[in-house]
Amino acid sequence: MKWKALFIGLLVTVSFSCKKEKVTEKEVKKEAVVQENKTTVKSYSYNELKPLLEKNDDKIYVINFWATWCGPCVKELPSFEKLGKEYANKNVEVILVSLDFPKQVDKKLIPFIQKKNLQSEVILLDDINEDVWIKAIDKNWSGAIPATLIYNKNKRMFYEQSFEYDTLEKEVQTFLNP
């Protein structure tokens, strides 16, 4: 009985003697930055993606279809990132459409985006009707990746191939200087 009373007394003493650590303003700001920089990926069905593939404004859109599990896709990503950075002031927008598995977004896709520090917009195409959307994007597309759609209001080209930066830049130039 004495042990029980001693244990309860000790527990009460420890509970009240433990002071809460004060969270500093600096720590609060750091936590806010971590939350602010949290990477998110929007998931689109084909019907939701379709408007991004048919804009009729003054921009040139470079839409790359890729996946983290596709070696050639991963190899060409720096070319798209460089293009997006170097041509941003020329009204060129790069959108990376991931065909990764929806269940692996948190475990594979987001860590990949963070590790590679991708700056282009990354979206996930989550639509099981690939027989429909593959042909809708381009009637000659076999469904193989990497694949890229480059378009503006006057011209549309689809490429079922990998790109090196120079080749990609050359294709975009044909949209800038027709």
C-alpha cells in the first residue's frame, strides 16, 4: 500500500513539476514555412484536364506526359524545367502531367517532386479510361511515355518521344517564330 501511495505521489509531483516549453516566435514562423512549402498535387480526370489542353490565349503550352517509374521521362525532366525557367518571360508555360499511380502520390510522386525540386506545375491524370483520353489527346498516340503536346491558339504538335533540351527548345521556337 505504501508503494502505491508513493507511486501516485511521485506521478503527481512529476506532472506538476514538468514545465511546458515555451514555443518561440521563430519556431512558429519555421513551422508556418514548412506548411506553406508543402507540396501538393492536384488530381484531374480527363474531363478536368481537357480545358488545359485547349486554351485559346496568347501562351504557348508545353504539356509533358510522364511518370516517376519511366526512366526516359525522368531523364528529360531537367529539359522541361530549364525551358519553363528560360521561356517564362516569353509566355511559355510548362505543365507536367504525371501518369503515376494515384495510390502512390504521397509515397512516390510528392517525394520525387521535392527531391528533384520541380518548379513546373505538376498534376496527376487519374482517369481509368485511357482508351478514351489517349486518342482524344492525339489520335496517333500509342499511349507510350514520355509524350509531349506543344500548342498555342494557332498550332498544335504532339511528340511521342524523349527530348533533349536543344531539340525541345527548337520545337518551341517554331511556335514563337512561325
